Amino acid sequence: MRKNWELGAKFRFLGGSPYTPYDIEQSSRKEIWDVTQRGINDWDLLNTERNGNSHGLDLRVDKRWYFKKWALNAYLDIQNIYNFKTEIQPFLDVVRDENGDPIEDPTDPERYLVREIENTTGTVLPSIGIMIEF
């Protein structure tokens, strides 16, 4: 570009990475949940599920100023400019009552009721910066 301006763009596409789903039967057991406070993976299904595909467009604008013995570069960089969100492995949690206590499964007193919570990732990430070159 003219007058020491630079413009750059980068498009990224990523295939969804594999993950191991939760073993709901084991995770919901009271003696397991009370200790781990999270879902237990089903190792018989190792990496059989996939996160969603992801893509994003990054833009960057630079302006340079040149002086006798040094140069100054200021930039604005915006990653994922159109704010694409990707669905990834859901969280597993127990169902809780109004006091925040886990609710027992009414059909099996040895277990809690569990639920999967949708999990998405991705956000617009702007940054600005200054670089000095000697």
C-alpha cells in the first residue's frame, strides 16, 4: 500500500479434533462424582467423537514511520473478525436444586441426575501494538 501502510489477511480452516466422550453411567455414580466433581471419560470409546470444524478470518493493518536511526511500526490486528463460534465437547455436570446441591436420580439412589451443557468457543480478538526497530 502507499505511504508505508500494509494490509494483511489470513483465513484459517481447521477440522474438528477428536475427543473421548463421557461414561455417563460411571460419571453419575455418587461415590465417583463426589470425589472427581467432573465427568469420567469412556476409554472404550477413545477419540470416537469429533469437535465441530472451525474457521476464521484475521485482518491486520500496519503503519510504518521511518526516522534516521530507527523505525516505528503501529498495528491493529483483529482475529476471527466475523466472530465464528465452534461447538466443542460439552461439559458434564450434575443437575442441582435451588440450593446448589446435586439431585439424586429418582430411579437409582446410588446416582445423581447428570446433564450435558453445550460448550462453544471462539470470539473476536482485537489487539494493538507498537514495534520499535533500531
